[in-house]
Amino acid sequence: MTNQTRLTDELNALYANYVQSINDAVAADDLVLAAELADSYDRDAILLMAEREGRQDLLSHFGLTQDGGRLTAQRDTPLRRLVKSVAALRSS
């Protein structure tokens, strides 16, 4: 159970760091960077889970190669939707 708690703690910290970085990018009016960060969070979280659980064999199901490269197009996620919403608000 400790391993799961540790993974959860690591994922929470990773998420908090990315949210802060995305907020900083939005505050600096750099929505391109904010979108890139949202994309990077998804990749980093999936890689972290695969590494900790020893399940790199499942990475292709998430559109990633063993080393974290992209296999497929981006999926819609909450952070990506947030950045798109902010971009839409700023452009109107």
C-alpha cells in the first residue's frame, strides 16, 4: 500500500507543479507554452505510472512509445480543455 500512496503523492505533486507552471504561462499571456505544458503533464504522468507499476507495455495504449515519444494524436484532457478555454476567452 505504501507504493500506491507514494505514487499518488508523486502524481499529486507533479500535477500541482504543472498547474502552477500553466498558471504562470497564462499570466504571462503565453498560451502556446500553457498548451505545451498541459500536453507534457499528460505524458509525464503516464510515464510515471507506467514506470512505478512496471507496465511500460501499456504505453502504446496511451499513444506513447517506450521512451515517451508520441504515437498518435493528442487526446482531450482537463488541462488541455482549460488552456483552450482561456485561449478562447483571450481571443474574443
